[in-house]
Amino acid sequence: MRGAGRKKVWLGVGGGLGLLAAFVALLVVGTYVTAAGLAGAGGRVVGLAKGAVPSQYQALVQKWGSLCPALNPALLAAQLYQESGWRPDAKSSAQAQGIAQFIPGTWSAHGLDGDGDGDRDVWDPKDAIPSAANYDCKLASYVKDAPGDRTDNMLAAYNAGAYAVIKYGGVPPYRETKNYVSTIRKMEKSFASTKGRVDPSRRAAGAIYYAQKKLGTPYLWGGNGTPEQDGRFDCSGLTLAAYRSVGVTLPRVANDQWNSGPHPKRDELLPGDLVFFGSDLNNSRSIDHVGIYVGGGQMINAPYTGAKIRFDPIDTPNYFGATRPTADN
């Protein structure tokens, strides 16, 4: 969402912008006519996507996320992100505590001294992250004989208890539990590194069309494009509105939008991908800007206060990476 102080080379409004917009329209049409041939069926999990986990926790998540067959590092990362947003001081109204959101009774029974310093501290990620992985794997062992996907059953047991999974022979028919399992499994994809191409978004052209119509609109910090804001946007407000126009819901801020789908490499970018920029290229929480890729090394973005929505190049030193939003993320 932040963009102040970022220096960019950009194309002026006028004939040049019109020609580029026309080029974008042709590029998008051509890309999506052949998209099925460009993208494979997706990759397999081989680790954590670049910067998906804050650098201070990455080694812990990678190590403990491989504790049992029902768990993997990307799944553990998605769970921790969903529980606390990587905040080690998080505390809920239900008294859930720390980065893994253990309630006191569960921590008392399952908390580990993960760093071997002689105490079990729910507020210390070096204890809480190993404890979360260990608890997941214990739950997986409790429900290992239940029909269905073992990872789904593990997550359902985490949310509703192992007894409910055993009773119903898989994920129980509780709305909260079904939503929890679905959310974590979808988010897992955004934390995982993959081999091979990721599937193209069928709604990307519509998102670009929406953003193109906003070219020339003045930037507004916190802008969501409402009538009260004279239709103005900030960077993540524009991307949110563009994808909302085609039925895809994104988080509000840029560094959360990073987790809205899988991450194509620079040479795999397709029009409609979200492109991100940050101050620490190893930590997605440092992301402070987002735009919509349109092809040809260009994006549409709302840059910063005093500027207007415009085309800009993406190849700058603070280019972080890209995300391909999908309808189910």
C-alpha cells in the first residue's frame, strides 16, 4: 500500500499512453488465446516460496514443517499466518496466545522447549513453532484411520478436535471447520515454491480492463475508489478493486495480497499477475507496493501521493516477485 519516495521511469499521459494501452489490449487477447498451452498443470511442493515466511522464522518453519507426512513447510506457514499474521505477541479474545495461538490448556499439554533453553514459552516462536508442528502431527496420528485426505483430517482435528473427525469419518460438517480446512489448503499454495508453470488466471484480462479505465486517476493513500474518495485509489486498493470486478477477493494491503495465489517466476509472468516491490527481498512482510502486470515489462499501478494511476516498468532493484490470483484464494 505504501509507495511514497519510490522513483520510477514512466510513460507520459497522451499519445504514448494510448499506444501502450492498445498494445496491452492486443497482448492480453493473444496471451489468453494461448494460455492453456503456456501453463502446465502446476508444480509440486519443493519448499517455501521466496520471502513467503519472515526470514527470522524461515529455518524453523522449513525444519519443523517436515515433521510428519501429513504436514509440509508451506502448510505450516499458512497455518501460522492464518493464526497470527506472524505476530509473536498476538492474543485473541479467547486467550489464544503467541504466533501459533495456543490456548493455555493446550499449551500446557503440548508446548515444547523447542530451542532447548530450559523453558516452554508460548510467546517465543522458537518454542511455539515447533510446538505447533508437533501438535499437528499428534492430531494426524489420532485421526490416521479416518477416511479422506490425511492432511484435511489433521486440520479438521486442529479446529474441531480429533473426536469429531473420527465420529464423522473425516472433516466434520461444521461450517467453521470446513472453512478453516479450505482456507489453509488454499493458502498453502501461496507459501509453496513450485516447479513448472502455474495455471493462468481466467479473470486476469477483466482485471486489466478495469485498471486501464482508471489510468490518469489521482493517487489517494488508503483509497478504495469510493464516491466519497472521488474514485481514487492507492496501490493495493486498485488491485483489490480490479480483481473484485471479476469476482476474485483479495486482502486489502499489498503484503497480504502476496499470499493470494502461487508465485510465477519473472520469465513466467502473464498479464494480470500481481507484481510486488519491497525493501527486503527475503521478507514478504516488507512489501510496500503492488501493481498489475500487463506484459512487455510494464504494469498499471497507483504509485504514490501526487502521482496518477499509470504504466510503469517492473524491473527495478526492489522488484520482489509476483502472484497469480485465483478465484479460490
